[in-house]
Amino acid sequence: MLDTGLDAERGQGFPHGLGGADDVIFMPLQASTQWDGLGHIFDHGRAWNGRRAGDVVTSEGDRVTGIETAAAHLAGRGVLLDVGRAVGDDGELPDGFAITVEHLEATIDAQGPSARVGRDDLLCVRTGRLARARRDGWGDYAGGPAPGLSFTTADWLHRKEIAGIATDTWGFEVRPNEFDVAFQPLHQVCIPHIGLFPGEMWDLDALAADCAADGVWEFFLTAAPLPVTGAVGAPVNPLAVK
């Protein structure tokens, strides 16, 4: 806090008894519900569209694809695939569960036509991991093992031409990763090669309950990140409108 109610009681120097409170935060930009920007991950020194990583992100931030360049565009048709409900146990997937194309397609078939996934969609995938953290304790939710997308979904994600994909886990893809010699390999493909925005730590539980109740799995989604100039990711307060 920069100013508090106690400061106001003791007089802050404003006329006519005016008092106020102010505050400030300092936080990593990817420590909450957030989008990864296109400057977040590189592959062999190359960023999205084949640019040199050092030409894109410098000590001044992402000067080419900073998250502010996407803030006005991350809105449109959203679709929820509740994989936890469709193929999991009691609505949840266990840590280390790799969601394959077969699991995604099975979920679409189970949910019906409104769950179709197509070009420019913002896809939300619920695993149930956040619900488990709420129930059993946070533990290593923000960095430990988790269910998530299998590396083998890369071609499917590219073929669908979606704009973004968000999950209720910290890392979007399955943890531990499927290869001992790799770290977040799906990130390494999706961001610099596909130009896909991954969203992480999204709270999808209430949305999933609503979708299950009426059988409609599509909605208007507005998910503009904080337009922090030059940032390679930023917090977001996504809103689904049905």
C-alpha cells in the first residue's frame, strides 16, 4: 500500500477532507491466469516467422511481437473441450496424463456439434487440475506434474488453425514432458512455428458446469491481456458470454 485509510484519518493534505488509498504491485507477468506471447519461446535461436530471437526480444522487451500487439485481437468464438469430464475419472485427469488427438476428438463427439473446433477459434481445454488443487491444496500446482496436451497434438493444432489454446494447468502441455531430452517441447513448436497463443492457469470450472447444463460448448470469449508494452506474456481476465 502506498496510502491507506489510516493515512486518510491522519490527514493527507488534500482539501475538504478528501482522503484516498493507493497501491502498487510487482509480479512476474506469467504468474497468474495469462497468455504466453509470441516472443516467449524460441527454437534454435529463432522466433515466430523465422526472425532472429535477438532481433525480437532485447533488454528493452519484445520490440516486434510484444503482448500489446495482440491485446485488441484476442476475442472471438470460444469453445470448451472438457476432456476431464469426457474421458477422465470424476471429471478430472491425473497428473502426467497426455491428452492426445483421440482424446480431443472423443470429447468433441461426446459434446456434440457446438464443440466443433475451427479456424480462429480460442480453444479452452479443461483437465480438472485446478479443481483438484482447490480441493486438495495447491501443492506444486504452479510448476509440478500435471495433465496436459501431448506433443502429438501439434499437427492437429496446426491443422485446426486456431488462434489460441488455454488450459487450467500451469504449463498447457503434459508434465512431466513425454521426452527425457526435452523441456516443454510443444511450446517449442506452437509458439515459434505455428504462431499459437497458449493460455495457462485459466479457471474453467464454472464455464464447464454451465456448458454441461445446457449442452452448448461454444460462446463469445473476450480475453485481452494486459497491454504491457514489450512483454512476452501478461495476465488476463477472460470472460465467456453465452
